[in-house]
Amino acid sequence: MARYGKEHKQATRQRIIEAAGRRFKRDGINGSGVAVLMSDAGLTNGAFYAHFASKDDLVVNAVAQQLRDLAESLDAMAGDGGVEQLVRAYLSVEHRDHPAEGCPSAALLDEIGRCGQATKRAYTDGVVAIADDIAARLAPHDPASLRLAVLTAYAGMVGTLQLARALADEQLSQAVLEQGISNALALLSVPKPS
């Protein structure tokens, strides 16, 4: 049997984590079995335990990776427009309509709350890093002073996105997104453009 090098094993592990993150956001953690997760990664079930001790181990890694990806995405969303542009991109129709490519909080928060401590720790670390990055944009000399305000605004944005996804009425869904943008900007004291 051919043995693969360390780099191949790491690349395969990363492929599984990324595929699992998308599947979890689409079908939920509990709605995603190992067989489907491995199939998404183009691998057999037998390969799973060469990379992870358990499904919970994969969940921890996928949640952490999804939050790192979100942090990078939010940074790109902010661009030159700063926090307002970030909020508008997060609460966009495009983000609403593509949960598998979006925020893990909006797709998985209820399940993460029922996960074990390792998953909750990975989630906490990732969300705090995101909040601290946003706070640093708003108060570069004292970002810690805005951590709770940013976390509260983020919670509102997550809930807004979840509600907008659940509504069958397109017009109402879009109105909820727009109101969520106004609420988040007000909470973060980001002035509205004239």
C-alpha cells in the first residue's frame, strides 16, 4: 500500500473540515452523518478515523475553521466602507439565501449551544476574535470597551438573519433585513450616511 506524506494527510483533513462546515450549515450538525460528510469530501467512511477521533472532534475543528473563514470574510466585507459595509453585507439577501456559504452562527447557533465544552470553547474563541476585530475598527485605542456592544450587535444580526431565512414572505424578509441593518448600526453608533 502506498503511504501518503504528512502534507497530503493535512490537506485531506482540511478538505474534510471545509466540506463538513458547509454541510453542517446546510443540514445541521445532527442532520449530517459521517458517511455524508466523507462523501462530500470525496472520501470513504473508513478514512474518517485516520483524521478525527470522533464526529465531535470534527465538529470542533469545523466550527473553529468556519469562524476563521467568517473573520476573513468580514474583513473583506468591511473593505474601505468599514463597519457599515460589513453590517450591510452580513444582512444581505445574498447571505440570507446561501446559508452553506455563510455565517456558522446564523446556521448552527442552537446546535452549538447543545454541543460539548470543546465545541463551545472553539465557538467562543472564534466569536470573541471576530468581535474584537470589529471593536478595533470602531475604537482602535480601546477595543475592549466595545466588546460587549459588538457581541450584542452580532447577536442581533444573527437573529435577524435567522428570522429573514425563516419567513416565507419575501417582502417581509427584506424589510426585516433592512431593519436589522438600522438596529445594528445604531447599537454600534455607526452614523447613517446622509
